[in-house]
Amino acid sequence: MLKKIMPLLFVLLVGTVAFTPVKKKIVRIYLIGDSTMADYSDYDGEDYLNKRYPIMGWGQVFQPFMRKDSLAQLKHLFKADSVQVLDKARGGRSTRTFFEEGRWAKVTKELKKGDVVMIQFGHNDAAENKPERYVNIQGYKEYLRLYVNQAREKGALPILLTPVTRNYPWKDGKIGNVHGKYPQAVKDVAKELNVLVIDLQQLSIDSFSAKGQDYVTNNYFMNFPAGQYKNYPEGQNDNTHFLPAGAQEVARLVFQGMKTLPKQQ
């Protein structure tokens, strides 16, 4: 009798093993920063298409770069079957105000071991004419240290980014540095804390300069005449915020930057 039952038990056990679902590893990438990174399609319940379009932050179009076939190019940073991009960036925020408003607290509450936190501030920190946002260089460094250290305490991988360039100043066919000492401050903190850094300012300067001022102004930034978009009936002359093509290009640059980062143990 036992001899007859044993083969049946074997089949049942093998079947159980064969049909046990394999748990996929999902890595979550949190984006914290300002309007150049923000996702306007999920912006505090606003009707994006009928209020803000065509403005886009690069984080809004970053998820498609995390396709399964692309993840093989990031395996030096993390091992994952899939990636979920969680864009927590908001317009007008500096390192200080993002923290003071409790936005960082909400992120840290969710953070788990193996998550990634990409940190890009600077546009608003440097706004001396807007004291409600302004953060001097020393304060900027302190908040960057805070984000890096607290992300690490949660077992997450922090990645610093220098602020993406604006569409000025142009000289001799190239964009210059409009962010003063802030990009170098990011690099200083990265070196001090041995944290990964993507020099997005330089990557965007090189990319935009190669395209040329006219192309970048008309295709990448929010510059268009009256009547072209219903949400901006009087037109726009904005050399900080991106059109969809500009957001797409910056997202591509960030992905390229990730591919060149050193291997993580």
C-alpha cells in the first residue's frame, strides 16, 4: 500500500514546488527635489491636462526608462525584476522647505532596505530674492547630508544630483553655469560622505549646447506664443521649466548618468 501511495505523494510535492510563485524583487526609486523633477500629472489633485499641460518635470517621464530590458544596465546599482518610480518632488521647494513641510518625513516613513533615493535640489536654494526658499551654501550642504544619512539609516541607496541647468546664460554657443557654487556643494558632500553623484548640470549643459540655443529654447523649455496651448493663453517665456521633449531628454540624461555610476557592493 505504501509503495502505491509514495509515487502519488511525489507527484503532489513536485507539483506544489513547480507552481509556487516566485517572488519578484521590486526596487522603489524615490525622487525628491523641485519643479524640474516633479510629476505634474499627479500634483495635489489638480486637473493636469486642463490646467498645467504641457509643463513636465523629468521625473514625470522617468518610469519608462526603468523597463525590464533596461534594468540589466543598472545591475551594478541594484538587482531587481522591476522598478517603481515614486516622484515626491514639488515645485518651489528647496532642501530646507522640503524638510520643513514634512515631505521628507513622509518619504522616510515609507523607506525600506534596498530602496533608492535620488536627491536634486538647488534651483530654489539659490533664490536669494525669495527668503522663504533661500538656503545658503552651508545650510544646503547640511540638508543634503541629512537626506543622505537618513536614507542610509533606512538601508536605502542615496544618489545626489547637481541641479539641472536653466536655458541661460548662452555664450559662444554654450550654456554657462547659472547655479553658482551649488553644484560644487553637491559634489563636495558626495565626496565627504562617499555617496553616489550624477553631475546633471554638466550633462544637461553638454546636451543642450550640442543641440543649440534655438532648438533648446523652442523644443525643451516652456517658450511659446499666445494661443498655442489653452492652459497658457498669453503664451510663456520660461527658461527653467520643461516641455515634454525637454523632460524626456533630462530623464534620458539621468538614466545615462546612472549607468556610469560605480558598482555598489
